[in-house]
Amino acid sequence: MSFENEWAAARNAAVDSTRTQLNQAPTDPGVRGPDADLSVRQDHLGAIGHAAYELHGRLVKDGNHARTDSMEAASLMYGHQFRTGMELMNVNSTWLEQIRTLLDACAHISNHLDYSVASHAKDDAEISTSLAVSRISEYFD
């Protein structure tokens, strides 16, 4: 069998598999399957955002404990022509880059989840208000 034939057969099998999976979806969007357990509450988002914020604070404080001593040791070793001095400088630089990356990630998570909680609260308030207004309009018809 040629590559083109094998590729076409694999592609057709994948398409058929996708169609089968899609055809098994419930017709009523309000009905949840037995494995549908994805739910998020605002207090969960807030707790995760707060944990990311606390981790950020601890990393700022604790992530640089050895920085000064490591740079001093690296400088002394390099000054005495030990090859490990330069390597220790490289390790220290890499560590600082990784700490900055992790700090950025924690800040991003915290800020995004804080925004999500506020945005969902605003959306909920708007929906609640629109439902109340729609009920009032029922009495005027």
C-alpha cells in the first residue's frame, strides 16, 4: 500500500471516529452526562488566585536567599581561576531567570482569576437585573 493510500485511510478513520463521537452527544444541551463534573464557583477561583498571590509573595522573599552568597562565591572562584566560578555564575543567572518566569506566571494567574471573579460577578448582576426587568414587563402587557 502506498503512503498516499495509507494516509487517506488514516484520515478517513479519524473523520469517521470524530463523527461517531459527535453523534453521541446528548440532543438536549441542558442534560449533563455522567462524567460531566466541570463546575467552578467564584470562591474556588478566588482561593486559587489568592494562593497564587501568596506564592508570588513568598517567592519574592525566599527565592533570592542564596543570590548574594552565590555571586560572591562565584566571583571568588573565578578570580582564583577556578572553572567552576563561571559555571556557578551561569547557574545563578539561570536560577534568577527561572524565578522571574515563575513570578510572572504567579502574577498572571492571580490577576486573571481576580479579573474572572469580578467579571463573573458583574455578569451575574446584569443577568439578575435583566431577569427582574423581564418579570416586571410581564405585568404591563
